[in-house]
Amino acid sequence: MNEKKSNLSRRNFFKAGTIIIGGTVVASALTPFDGVLFATEPPKGKGKWYGIGIDINKCIGCGKCASACKQENNVPLEPFYFRSWVEQYTIKNDGTIKVESPNGGIDGFTQSVPDKDIYKSFFVPKMCNHCAKSPCVQVCPVGATFETPEGIVLVDSNYCIGCRYCVQACPYGCRYVHPDKGTVDKCTLCIHRLEKGLQPACFEMCPTEARIFGDLNDPKSKLNYFLKNHTCMVIKPHLNTGSKLFYNALSPEVR
């Protein structure tokens, strides 16, 4: 008797759970911009709030974005320092994954896996996610890392003490310590260009328009059009960083 009750209770539990989950999915579909798509609460007000879109289907791995970033922002030329880079993911027939990014993709890619062993292969551009709940901002002991009202995460080199806490805290590997300055450096979304009405250098140089930049608060922006017409996801959504870097055609293998 007790076993029968237990089974019924278990079935009812899963039935209720299914209803709850189903309700959540429906709610997400009906209100895609209500903290679901962005994985964070958009700030109140009507000011600009920048985000980024990347269409993996369009990336050809040319590396022009990484090269333009280094030239525009005086990033050290050594292959260890990048604000923006490209990774090549190769999924083998046996299920193993090989990730390569020689010199950040600046010099192009050569497939090191024989064609007969490849299930699929694609390129994934990487850069700062400019998170709305940035772990790097939270761990900085001196307030050198901060977020602007427009949603751009920056580092004030006048305050940075080079402790590397933010480098360790970033789950996307988007920070490094400048070899000459001893302070942390990262993508700034080319804020100096934005102030002149220009796009970030990596976006302007992309030959296939795989990168989309825009104001998330502007319903008519190219970025919002991109988000509405594609199934976009962020990397490592379980970390709840409020990432504002959205990928179309993001495979689960990408980390």
C-alpha cells in the first residue's frame, strides 16, 4: 500500500514538474526580452546599452577581426595577447573535439585533422562578453574594473594594481596582463571609436558581416533584428554572468 502511494506521488511530482517546465518555456517564448533572452535585467532608462551578435554560420576564419583589433588598440604582437581572437572547432567522428587558435587566427587556419575523421568543423570568434553581472567587476579589490552606463566593461589602468584577480575570475578567458604596463588589458568595444560614431574595428573589418553590434535598448537596431530572427545563445549560460555576446548556431561543444 505504501509502495503504491509512493509511486503515485512520484508520478504526480513529475507531472507537476512537467507543467511547470512547460509553463516556463511558454512564458519565455511569449516574452523573449523579459530577462530570458538577455539572461539579465536590462537597466532602467532610455540610454544606450550595447550588445554583440556573432553568426557562426558566416564566420570563415579569416582572422581579420583579430588583426584589426591588435592594430587599432596597440595590443602586443606576440601570439599570447588578444582582445579578440578566433577558434576552430573540429568535431571528430569518434566524438572527440579539437580546438585550435594559432596566433588567434590572424594567420589563418590549416586543418590538422584528416577529412575522413571529421564529423564537422566551424569557427567561433571570441571576445569580451561585456557581461551585465561581470565576475571581473565583482572581484576587483580597487575598483579598476567597472561597467559604463552603456554596458561596456572597462579597466582603468591608473587604478589597476595587476593583481590578476579579474583575469582568474573571467570565465571566458578574455583578459591578460600587459607585458609592458603590468596592468590588465581587455576589449573595450573600441569605445574611442564609438564616441566618434564608428563601429568597433573588428566589426568594421569582418568581410562576411558575421559580427553584429548595436544598442539592445533600440528595438530597430541591427542587433535586435538579428536576435529576433535567429536562435541565439550565450556561452556558459549557467554561470549567470548576464553575457551580452549572443551567438547564432552555437554548438554545445563550444566552451
